[in-house]
Amino acid sequence: MASENDQQTDEVLMEQVQAGEEEAFAALFSRYRLPLYGYIRRMVQRGEVADELFQDSFLNVHRFRASWKPGQSSFRAWLFRIATNLIRDKGRAQQRRPELLSDSLVASVPHADPLSKMALERALSQLPENLRDAFLLGALEGLDHHELALALSIEPDNARARLSRARSRLRELLEYS
């Protein structure tokens, strides 16, 4: 049976989190556990790093809950921005770009044959980080241009252009693979 929190919008739940309601936080965690972990796992190579970044993302949601403003950003975009920033910070700390994890990407493209999935993985690994982020968040996680812009801290027109360039570059790379 669905709980009352299952029927609430992300924004209503986040306002409840800001008011100190832990059940609302648990509902948001439950709602975004799989999509957020899947995104992080595709961005980093090692499972233990993904686990750490996932936990840190939700810790930061709780820690910085007062900084989220209703109407300024959707919760979903704000959450993915937190995760993206943590991934980038981790990459800078290790002085290397985050790498994709083949198995998680393969699982996220359900109807492609294994060779196509491997080709896509190789092509994605060749994209610059900004295009790869745009593709993973826009095409695979389903963020719209506005949410993508908020998650990447860029303008919506830039988000649309990055996603378009990422798709175009992927097509080129896949043609020559």
C-alpha cells in the first residue's frame, strides 16, 4: 500500500525535510536511490567510490537542505548537481577524470546487443567530461534541458547545445567503431 509521502511531489517533500520531517527525507531517498546510484556508478569506475559518493550526495542534501529554494530549482536537478559536483571533486582530488563503468552502462541500455553496448561505452569514454555529463544526465537519466542546466550549473541553451553536441559526437564515434 502506498504511503502518503509516495503521493507527494519532490518539492513538497523537500519543504517537509526543511521543516525537519525525517519521513519526507526517507521518501526522497527511496524515490531517488536507484536513479542517483545508477548515474554515479556510470560515472566512476569503482563500486566503493560510487557507494561513498552516493552516501555523500544524500548527506549533502540533508546538510544543505536550507539552501534549496522552491521554484528556483527542481529537487531532482538539485540532487544531480550535488552528485555531479561530488564526482568532479573526487576526480580532481585523484587528479584524473571520472571514468565510466562498462557493466553499469551496459545494463542501462536494455535492447542493444553486447557489441553495440561496448561500442557505446568506448565512445562515451572518448567524450570530453562536459559532453559526457550532459549525455548521461539528459539522455540516460532523463533530465529535461532546464533540469540539466541546473544540474550542470549552466544556462538552459548551453545544456541543450551540450546534449546535442554529445549526441552528434557519439554518432560520429560510433560510425567509425
